[in-house]
Amino acid sequence: MPRPSPRRIARTIAAAVALTIAGSTLAGCASASSADTVQFHLSKPEAIPYFRELIQQYNASQSDVNVVLDTSSNLQAGFLRGNPPDLGLLNYNMEMARFMERGALSDLSDMPESERILPEVQDLVDQYATYPGRTSVLPYSVMAASVIYNQEIFDEQGLEVPETWDELIAVCDQLTAAGITPFYGTFRDPWTVAQGWFDYTVGGEVDVAGFYDEMNELGTEVGPQSPVSFEKTFAQPVDRMQQLITDYANPDAASRTYGDGNLAFAEGEAAMYMQGPWALGEIAKTSPDLALGTFPLPMTDDADDLEVRVNIDLAAWIPEASDNQEGARAFLSYLFEQDVMDEYNAAQLGYGTTVDAAPVTDPRILGMKDYYDEAAFYQGASKAIPLTIPTENYTQSIALGDDPAGVLRTLDADWARLALRQ
Amino acid sequence: MTTVIAAPPPPTRDTVPPPSPSGKRRVEPIYYAFLLPSLVIFTLAITVPAIIGIFFSFTNSIGFGDWDFIGLVNYAALFSDPAILQSYLFTFSFAVTTVIVVNVLAFLLAVGLTARIRAKTALRTVFVIPMVVSGIIIAYVFSFLFSNSVPALGQALGIDWLSESILANPDLAWIGIVIVTAWQSIPGTLLIYIAGLLSIPGDVYEAADLDGASKRQQLWRITLPLVSGYVVINVILGLKNFLNAYDIIIGLTNGGPGTATRSIPMTIITGFTGGDYAYQMANAAMFFIIVVVISVIQLRISRGRNSV
């Protein structure tokens, strides 16, 4: 047998590589959506069964569009390859805003559905980023979050829902005197600190959207000398957050997780809980009949300052790169039919995003309705910081006793550094 | 890989095929065919993405969309980023500590398990079990133990420092990670040491006995020098694994409390999830260079050992 020359080996390898690449490209084509298929991306676990059923009904009701549910593919990779889903319905946050900001999402302002969205809810989308001349993202469901409280404990102690900081402290003191833990903390899970303790205290006092407008403008100049900064603007609310934790949270909060917290709160181990409506379903698994209510955390001396934290739990968008925008728009219109939206929001304890949405009725979230209706809400301060900065971990270290000023200074420095390189 | 192959005692003379008269050995093409699939996959899945990643580390890309070349800005920013520097400090201290803990304990266990003891096979099986459980599951189980069982024990016994979860203490959380990582890594290291100990011929010890060497002298003068090749492999493999620590940390502390236990791979991953792609590619490139340097140094040392 002749010895193969190095060149022949090289050629064989090259051919094999070429073949592999060709093969993978073909596979890519096969999985891409064809003309009448709409790839529908939805990843919120609790919502999947509801939409799976909805899609079956929709596919059976007409023959133009065939909707396929996609619950798991990687969005970033999809956009990167130019093969994103045709329609997305998911949580809207900083990460999604990036796609919009760079023009990857198509304009939906000519659709009648965009006219029905509440303007103050549409504003929430713009707080993250905008693309000139486009309405690319339509909010579908909003989650309002504030302090969850145990009504039985409040009634037994003869307590009213506090509306100012002093009233809050008085409530906590009275609970402590009665041997009841005022707040249940679950600091083992950093996100619970950021979502509840940090966002509620900051949002109760600071104009979050205005603050980040200024921070984005300042960029690299954020620091000890700048007119606004985390260290300067957040100093009082974050100090108060630490005060609430030190004085009124369960002593073992540092080692408790979100799951521990839901169980403990369901069993009446504390009077108040800094969590969102998603925790209500978990609590109900243990104590289905427990009477719970919600109220915005009072951080000032004026009851008019009260606001609730909101996030856009689901929002719809259609990528520019979709090859079936027409089909996607048809299904989007179906999703935005009012009774479809109302049924979803009622089931998931969400607030409607349209002018004609049905009012919420669940007593557990009714406490936030007036604030929501008056647009007295803010998006979480921790959610406006790019994920590459470990905000949740920073807030956790404050909860565990680190000096707030030092941690906020680190946050300022990270912000300025990120602005420098992006 | 070469160290793994080089480590067992070299084959005896007569098993090596004699060189062909012409001085050149003919290579069967089938060997290339064997290599080809892994070569192609390695190139496509590792080498090409690595080169693309290094390319992007000189840009301000966030993973998609428009980008510009920004030269060495990302690299300069790395060196002034306390979070990155802290993750390097943590990762290297953690890796070195864990390598020492794992190797000392695994070696002692291996000596015990190769001695003439009862139920040797059963005991070996027991000690190897942790190896087959996935890291993230081990982490969640230990997380529960550290947060609930151990503090409960501490409270019952009235021991103060045990009454609180060490994972919630920024100064002690790393110890929890070392313990769990060691628990999972000892079996693999142990198996290599057992193989090494079994390869030492018994007559060496008989001769030592006749010369009046004590057990301790035998350990230091005979056993350790004869398994030194295995020590080198275990240290290299261990260091490589522990520098890449990820799943156990995610399950135990998620980088917390605060940022006390964020490892380098955890910060690199945020480049994808947090839209800081180019910057973390620069971090990955730097990490790669450091690991290469360490590996080369270790290889040098191990070559020196084997040729003795």
C-alpha cells in the first residue's frame, strides 16, 4: 500500500470538513420555518399548558397558518443565525430590549392591537430602550408585586395596612412585641433580595425610570462626583432596607431559600413577605385557604407616594428576520382578542395591558389595583442594570450585613466601566 | 493526554516492534481514518469557536448586531475590574486548596484500600460511589445539609459556629465548596492511586523489610517515589478540573454570599447571558493563556520526573 502524501491527507480532511459544514447547513434549512408555519416562542413554564391548548384550537379553526410551539430554543443563538422564531411572547426585560434597540424586531404600530395598549404600560417598554419610529413590542400581561401580608395575623393584632414609613415601623414593632416575626427573608436566593427588598425600598422612594435616564446619560462619568449615582441616590432606601432586615427579619434568613420562605409563610411564621404574585400559588399549595393581601411598601411620610412594582411578564414581538410575518401577525391578533387575554391574566394573577381589559378580581392582588389603575408603578431598579453586573449578589451582601455605601460604590464603578467598553 | 499515556511504567524492550530496515516506519492509513472524526469535531466545535471568540474579544460586540473594533480596551478593562480580579483570586486559591485536600485524602485512602484489610472490594465500591452522581445533584443535597442539618446539629450540641450555615457566611462559604468538590473528586483520584500502588512489585517491600526499614520509611522512600508519576497526573487533572469549577458552585452558593465565591467560568458565562460577549471573550482568552502556561509548566515537571 502506498504511503499517503501529506497533501492527500490534507485534502481528505478538507473534504470531510466541507461535507460536515454542508450537512449542518442543510439541517439548518430543514428546521427553519416554511411558508405557512409560525414558530411561536413561549418559555414561561406556568403558561405553556394554557397556550398549548390555545394553539390547538387556533390550528383547528383555520387552515392558513399552522402554529408550532417552541418552548426551549436559545433566542440569542436564533437571532445570531438569522433564524429567530416568527413570534415571541415572553418576559420583557433588558435582555430582550437589546434585540429591539438594534432593530431586530419589526414595527407593529400599524396593527389595530397596538392602539388598545394602555399608554402608561407601553411606556414601560420604552423605559428599557426604543427604536426610532417603531412600536416593536406589545405588552400582554403585567405582574404587579408588593408586600404580601397575612390578613389573619394583621386582624388578630388589630393592625391596619401601613401607608407611611413610620406606620410601617410601628406595625413591625407591635408584631415583634407580640412575638411574631414581621418579615420573612430568604437571602440564600440572591434574586429574592433584589426582587423584593431592594426593588421595593428603592422604588418606594426613588423615581426609578428618571434615575436610569440620568445614569445612562452620565455613562462613564458616574462616580462620587456625579449628580446622581447609586451611592448618592439609593443611600437612604438601601440603608432602610438593611434596617428592616436587621431589626425585623427572621434571624435565620441568611440560610433560607425561596422554597423555605413559601412554606414558612404559608404556615404563618411571619406576617409579611417581600414577594411577587408568583409566590401566591406556591403558598396556596401548603395553605389553600390562607387569607392574604398585598400593599405597596411605604418608604416616605406621604401616602400619595405609594407605588407598586411591575414587570412586563409577557410581551409579543415579531422579528424582522421572520420569514412568515404575515402568519405571525394573524396569530398575534388572535392572542390579543380580549377574552383570550382576560382568561390568561385571570389564571396567572396578571394585570391586563389594554384599555378594555377585565379588572382583576382575585382578593390577594386587589390591594394593588388602585395603584395600577392610576399608573402609580415602577419597574424594579435591579432589573435596569445589565445582567453582566452581579446586582443580585451585591444586594445579597447588603442583606447579610455589608456596608451599603461600599456596595453601592462598587455598583457605580461597575456601571462606569461597562459604559466605557460598550 | 500525553501525560496520561506516559505515566504507567514504560513497556519492556521486547514488546516494542523493531524499527524497519529503511529506518522509516510505514503508517497505516487506517490510523488517520480513526483520527479524522474526532479531529473534525474538535476543530468545528472547539478550535473554530475559540478563534472566533478571540477575534471578538477585540470588539465591542454584545453577541449579535453591529460592532466595532476597540483594540485592547477589553483587556485593559479586565485588569482594572475588581470583580474579575477577585474571581481569579478565588478560583486559583480554591483550585490549589482542593488539589491538596483531594490528593492527600485520596492517597491515604488508597494506601488503606490496598492494604490487607477485610471487605476490601466492598469498601472500594463504597468509596467510588460519589463519582457516579452528577455534580449539581450533589451540590443541592449538600446545600440542604449545610443549611438545615448541620445548623440543627450545632444548635442541639450548643456549638455556636456550627449553628449557622457556613454557606451564608462570606468568609467560610468557600470551605463548603472545597468539601463538596473534594467529596466528588476523591474517587477518581483514588482509583488512579490504587492503580499506581498495585503496580509496585511486592518484592521491593520484602527487600526493604529484610533491610530493616520501618513502615514509615517504606512509605516515604519506596511508595511515594514509585507513584510520583501518578501524583503528577492527579495534580494536573485536578487543577484543570477545579479551575473550571462551575456546577457545584452554582448549586451551593450561586457565587454568593455577595460575590464571595464567583469563579472565573461563572463570570465568563455572564458574557452570554448578560450580553457582555466581547468582554468575557477577552476574559476567556486570558484564562486560556494562563491555563496553557500552567499546563506547560506541569508537563515540564512531569517529563523530568518520568525520565528519572
